[in-house]
Amino acid sequence: MTTSVLSLPHGDDAPARSFRLLSLKAPAPAADTALTRRVSSQALLNGERELVIQHQGSEYHLRLTRNDKLILTK
């Protein structure tokens, strides 16, 4: 990234209202993004079209549709 120096007008040429400068720095990545585990749907489904996930006493069904979309239902 390059840095530019701008001269601002003074006196009668100064703008009537105040303004603020914005930073061009990229935002820092969220801390939990680096810690989030990623698993491919192919690894989860293991060649099948449906997977049952048990969570807090309930069953959730992860299904692969004909259009290769994933649907999670309770």
C-alpha cells in the first residue's frame, strides 16, 4: 500500500464543516475464524445422501438434494 500526503486548505479556503479520515488498513481477521474447524460435506456424508446428527436429545437430518444443496432439518 502506498501513502499519500495531501495538503488541506487553511483560512478562508477551509471547508465549512469538519470531516474525518478513513483508514485503508484491512480489518484484522476475527479471532474465532482461525479456530473454527472445517469439515467437507463429502467427508461427513461419506458417499451417502443423508446423515443423522444427534444433538441434546434431538435428531437432525443433513440431506444432500438432487441439486447438490445441503438441507438440515429437525
